[in-house]
Amino acid sequence: MQNDSFIEFKHVSFGYGDRLILQDISLKIGRGQLVAIMGGSGSGKTTLLRLISGQIRAQQGQVLVDGRDVGRMNQRELYQHRRRMGMLFQFGALFTDLPVFDNVAFPIREHTSLSPAMVRDLVLMKLHAVGLRGTESLMPAELSGGMSRRIALARAIALDPQIMLYDEPFTGLDPISLATIALLIKKLSDALGTSAVMVTHDVHKSLEIVDYVYFIAGGKIAAAGTPDEVRASDSPWVHQFIHGEADGPVHFAYPAQQSLAGSFGLEGA
Amino acid sequence: MMLDNLLAPLRHLGHSSINAIWKLGMMSRFLLAILAHSGQSLLRFQLTIREVYFAGVLSLIIIVVSGLFVGMVLGLQGYNTLSRFGSADALGALVALSLLRELGPVLAALLFASRSGSAMTAEIGLMKATEQLEAMSVMAVDPVARVVAPRFWAGVISMPILAALFNVMGIFGGYLVGVVMIGLDEGTFWSQMQNNVDLHSDVINGLIKSLFFGIAVTLIAVFEGFDATPTAAGVSSATTRTVVTSALVILALDFVLTAFMF
């Protein structure tokens, strides 16, 4: 798998102003692999996805997709690159002024000149794939959180992408919806053979479905491995993360400039 | 420290001036981007038609009712003043000229900015806040071409038509008051209007004004929406800015255009 990488980060750094978000990240994602990127909130996971989709460009290093550097693409090449890519946003990002059908049909209508009958068939197939055929005339406001995430997934796979990016697909879902989305992600990855990157902090569900995991902390890769390797890991950091312990290598308290006594003006009293 | 305090207001002034110029520059570039990406909104004209419905057709009620009342008020006030000089016969001309040259384009534009401009800003701002614009761009669809340009053209098309309707309703309002209520001679009312209103210098110039207002208001509205901070507070302040800036720009533009035209 390491030789046949489809997405590859080579010494990538990215930051806003002086604040570095990612530092010297190198990782590989193989063709047809489902890879999870895990880390605490604000660890730069989503930034990583945005680098793959070309919404932001790396300040140092290269982000290679199928051998091409995303950071060097011009607008036209970037749009061509994105046509082969699907992205599931954290809260779905459905177009609220369009019904479900038109939401799923959107990428098909924008990028192909298929007949209305063909578009209809394709949309119904995609809706069927996520188990929501019959919702096509509903508006996004009438859907539950789990349903809109599934519709967004149907829209993301409308053009059979080669790359799927999932931005926190499990956030804010009840256990049943969560299991459904996880099952769909696994099924779609296997059926379409897409290379998929999933950013998440839901450890247990992700470890069940992914092929490989990267942990990010402080802008660097803290650990990596297959789910079995991760479960067996003796790294205190990985242990704290997958068992959700409040204190450990990552401290509970935000580092303060002053001691507690100092903050209350009691120092030296 | 003392010097710092003294210089603070000056620095603040400089900062806001630079910001304003910066924003004007951004807006001009945004207009160029809209023009460059207008192909789709003209080729797939149904996208623009849809927005004409939201921006124009749904503004009809407020435009028609306001136009009627403005015309009726003009009729009452005009009759009062004109009859003091014994020239109440000129009421038709007075109503028509004030509406066609000034009140129609300006008031319709102010109403359009508060009804449709604010709605456009809020809609685009919320689309940004809920990642819809980003989702579109990730699907390789340019949001400027797909979301902004159709709205811009819809505004530019709707504004002159709304202003014209405002004028028609205003003149009808003046007729209701002058002829039906007060009892002026109907023939005199209309013939005075016909003799004193010139197609080119009054009607066309008024429409040109409203075309400029349409471009200005819609550009401000879509720009503020696109530029909004993607939070609830950001969208709300962007919407406010649209209405305030539009009103100021309409009145300032009106002065400049009037100076050139009449």
C-alpha cells in the first residue's frame, strides 16, 4: 500500500500568520484505502482536508494527489481536480433553498449534460444507496440531522468520485444514525473503490471501519497504524486519546501564565 | 504616552479611511469577477429569472402601494401649493415630473434596497455561514457564477421596471386625488402632463437613474453577503450595512446624476 499512494503529503507546513497549524506533516493514503485522521479539536485535522481539496495551499511542502501537486494547480486545474472528489461537510451543507432531489442532482446538472430522465435515474440511485429514496421532494429543513448527513453523502457521491473527504461525519448524531453513516461510508468505499480520508474524533466507530489511522497532535503526526496496531499501542498519548481520559500527556488545564494563587492576587500573601 | 493619546483619533481616522478605500477596491474587483462570470447567468437564463422573481416580483406589493400613496400625497400637497398661485391646472405636470425625474427612481431604489437588497445579503451571508458556498466551490462550481451573478443581473433588470411601476402608480395616485377627489378637470390634468413631460429628458433619464441605482444597490447587497463574517452577528451587521450604504449611495449618486442630466 505504501508504494501505491494516491494522496501523499510531503513535509507539509501550514499556518495562519505566526500560528503554525500543521508542521512538517508527511503521510500517505493508498488507492482505495479508507484512512482516518484523528486528533483533538483544533489540532489541524480539517486544515488537512482543505489542503487536499485545494481550498488552501501549503506554505511548505507538497500535497500530491495522483502524482500532481494540488498547491501548484491554477483555478481551472483545481476545478478539474475537484470534479473527481466528493466532500461530506460536518453539518451536510445542503442547499437550503433546494429540495432533496435538486440537491443531489446539483453536481450532475452542473457538470454533465445528461437528459432529465437520466438525471432522475441517477439521483434516485444515489438516494437509494443511502437508503433515502422517497425523500426527494422534502426540503432540507424537514430532515433530521442524520438524514441530511445521508443526503449530503448522496450528493457527494453523485459523480462517483475517486477521492472522498469526510469532515467529522459522526458529529452530533444519535448512535443509530452514527452507525448508519459509518456503515454507508464503509460500504461506499468498498463499492466505489474510492480513496477516502475521514477526519474524526470518534475513536471506536472509526477504528471499526478504517484501514489506517493517523493521530495528529500539536500540528504533528503523533502516532499512526492500522486499527489493531493502534489498539495495542503502548504510547501514553494514544492510550489517553482512545480511552478518553481527561488528564495524561495532554493536560486537562490550559497552560496559564500565572499560578492560581497569582490570579487571585494571593501570591506572597 | 501622551502623544499616543493625542494621535489615537487621527490614527483611527486614517485606519477607517484606508479600510473604506480597501473595501471600495475589493468591491470593484468583485464587480469585475461578476462580469467575467456572467456567461452562465445569461446562458442559463432560468437561473436569473428565478432571482428576478425573488428580487423583483415579490417586491411588487411594497412598490405598488408606496407608489400609490406617494402619488396621492403629491396630489394633495401639489394642489395646496399650486392653488395659492392660481395654477392648480398644472397639477398633472407637477405630479408626473416630480415622480419621473426624482421620486420614482430614488424611492423605488430605497425600497428595493431595504426589501430585496437586505434579503440578498442575508441569504448569501447565511449560505456562507452554513458552508453552502464552500460546498459549491468544492463541487467545482464557482459560487460567483452560480449564486452571485444571477442575483446581480436580477437586481439590475428588476430595478428600472420597479421604478417605472412606481411612477405609474404614483401618477394614478395623483389622478385619484386631483381629479376624482378634488374635482379638477380630467382633460386638463392629462393634457398638462402630456405637454410638459418629455420622453427623453424626463422618462428616459429617470430610467437611466434607476438603472444606476439597480447596479449600485445589488452590487452592495451581493458584496456584503459574500464578504460577511460567517456568524449570526456577522450576517446581521452585513445586512444592516447593505441598507445603510445603499441609502447613502443612492442619494449621493442621485445628486451626481441629476447634476449631469438636467
